[in-house]
Amino acid sequence: MEYIKNRRSIRKYKCEDVSTELLNELLETAARAQTMGNLQLYSVIVTRDESMKEHLSPTHFNQPMVKGAPVVLTFCADFNRTTQWCLNRQADPGYDNFLSFMNAASDALLLCQNFCNLAEEKGLGICYLGTTIYNAGKIIDVLKLPRLVVPVATITLGWPDECPPQTDRLPLKSFIHEETYQDYTLADIDCYYSPKEALPENQHFVEINNKQTLAQIFTDIRYTRQANEAMSVALLEVLKRQGFIE
Amino acid sequence: MEYIKNRRSIRKYKCEDVSTELLNELLETAARAQTMGNLQLYSVIVTRDESMKEHLSPTHFNQPMVKGAPVVLTFCADFNRTTQWCLNRQADPGYDNFLSFMNAASDALLLCQNFCNLAEEKGLGICYLGTTIYNAGKIIDVLKLPRLVVPVATITLGWPDECPPQTDRLPLKSFIHEETYQDYTLADIDCYYSPKEALPENQHFVEINNKQTLAQIFTDIRYTRQANEAMSVALLEVLKRQGFIE
């Protein structure tokens, strides 16, 4: 529990490699995660090759961790392998639909988090790249993912070469609800978000970007409606191309 | 690492309760999981009330764990709280789209797996109910989830009153790919799935269901095309109703 309490994302890694033996042990143990019908609807693509990192880097908006980490792992929702199994066993697979995508994406994300816990327990540092679903189509091209395989998460992995301060979290009561969902009043919002808004680094962000509020940093700069809508279209197009929606 | 290696889903629980104090400690620690832009795009609904469990039970196909566990947790993708924050801070939120749903679903699933690891480390038993996205619309009604909130995972939680055998897993090499995806040959499929097919309990399933192969158990009985396609339509309808797609 202590290592999870003290966790922080690591973006700078030592030159030291992560051995195949250790990586395999962690992935094998991570696969104890719960999975739909014990089908393990995922694949993990391991990137160590420098030229492959060069190709992946722009798909993650050139975040320096991709080229800076010894290992990059791309966790994919995968109904291809199960479908191949069915086709070779006189069974008619019906997994080219949205529900099956969500089942496989869930399996892949649970595996991913299980892996992260195990890796951090061993002293490794990881950074989760949320950019994976933004540019899924390009990642599919680079990693040569077939039909019924879609990348849903990327982890950069290595031995930590930094110890950044821990980021804040909202208070527990802001995200738990007893029995039914209690919608938020303005007073609730003020109570839950004021500590975050008062952090010097967040006030600094607001100031240097000439914004009035921290929320505007998110809506106007980091996660804009325009970008979200364009990437939604692209992601649905990817699901179509990979056979998960019509 | 050892408790993950030895994990198994627990479906029978002792009468003993799980204290609010322990549950809160676990949820608070679980929230150290990585999250998009540190926005924590999730909510957790805690069900302890017997009548609420009665209402939830059919949404999970009356699996006995729902009424048998002291605590049921529903993990939800939640862009409602963040949207309320933006609206109260002169910011224009653009999170009523599919990409935002996937971002929030990812956050909720990572939180869920982090929670499971912490709970199992404390000796608690959990069972992951994949049925959540099958009947999301009914769960939304029971838990009174507002727009931009969708349930993505449910956990039943309690002190174990059984120690079932561990289930099998595919060999590691079946789901990792070096650098690029190597599609499966028939020989690969045979190699990876034969041990599973040879298990006495799986051979028994095939026999009592009058099937020829284990894969047919999945395609013809457990996860049929017809059910998957109907539930895909229902899930997309839920995303529309909750404001995540048009």
C-alpha cells in the first residue's frame, strides 16, 4: 500500500535497461488480473528499438518520455487472437461490435494498471500516456495492428532518474456517493476544487496564460472542445477501420 | 507481488462487514492512480443498503455476489463533476463527446484495478462484474446517475469465505509482441490454446453442452453474436442518453 500512496509519474529515466526477464515476469504476473470469461482480450506491444521509438514519438505528440525510456509498452484491446481461435475451432465469433471493443478495452486497461502496480513495487518508474487514443490510427500503422486490435494505453518504463513532487488529488468525498449519486451544488464545487485552485503552481499557470480561472486552462488550452470533437471523430473512424463498429 | 500472483476472484463472503474507515482508506489510496490531466474523471457509488442490492441484482443477471457481498462498488466514468466545475468557473466545457467518454472510462478502470490490488493486499476478496456495461441503462436508473456519468465496472467486496482453485492463463508469449504485431498462425493458436482446451473442467463443459469445441462454448452460449450485437446497440444508446455521443 505504501508504494501506491507515494507513487508519482516518472518522466526521466536512467540509462540502465530493463531486462527482458524482469519485464516478462511483471507482465506474466500482471495477467492474473480479472478478464472477461478468462479470454484475456489484450495484447502488449513491447518497443525497445530506437527507430520504432522515433516512429511512435510523434503519435504521442513528441513527449520526450517515448524516446527517453528504455521500454515503451502499448496495451491493446485485442479480439483478433480470440477470433482466430474460434475460426480454427468450428466456432462462429461475433466480436466485431462495440460491446466487444469495450470488453477488450476494459481487459487491457485492467492489465495495464496491474502491470503499473507491479512495476512500481519493483522500483521502476512509469508514465501513462493518455495520448494513445488520440492518435490510435497512426499507432496502428506503426505497430502493424490487425483488424480487431486497438491501442488503448501506453506506458513508458524505466528506472527513475527524478523524484518529482506528488501531485494533488481531490478529497475522497468529492468522488464517492453513498447508495445514489448526489449531484454537486456550487458550494460542493467550491469546497472540492478550491484547494487545487489555490496551489501556487496552478495560480502561476493561470497567470502566464492570461486566464481568469484554472478551469479555463483545461477548456481553452489543454482539452479543448474543438480538439475533443475532432479526436472523437478520428477514434470512431479507427473503431470502424478495425472492425468494432459498422 | 505475491498476493497478485496468488489472486483469485472471490464470490462467497463472510457475514462480517467491511468498515467505512477501511473502505475509505482504500479508495483514497486507489485515487493515487494516474488520471487524465489530474482531473479524476470518475465517481464510485457505494452500495450497502439491502434494498439497493435488490434493485441492482437483476442488472447483473442476478449473480448471487451482489446480494451476498457486504459492499458493492460501481465505478463510473464521470465528466459531470468536471463539467460543473467548468460551468462555475467561466469556462466552456467540451466534454460531451466520445473521446471524453473513453478518457473518463479509462480513469475509472485504472482506479478500479488500483482499488482491487489494495483491497486484495488487505485480505479482502473481490469479484469483478463484467455485466456492468451490458445493462448500463438500468444501473443508471437505479443509482440515479446524471448526464455525463456512465457505469463501467462493478466490484463485489467482502472478507473471503472460500478459496477456489486459481484459473488458468494463456502463456505470456501469446499476448506479447516484440516491436510489431505478429499475427497468429494455426500452429500458434494450437500451441497457446491446447492447454486450456485440455483442462478436465473445460472438457466437461464441452461435453455437457453437447459442443464440439471449447470455443463454441463462448460463441454459442456465453458470448453470442446476437447478445453482443443487441448489447452494443443498447450501450451506444446509453452513451447518447448520457450525452457522450450525438
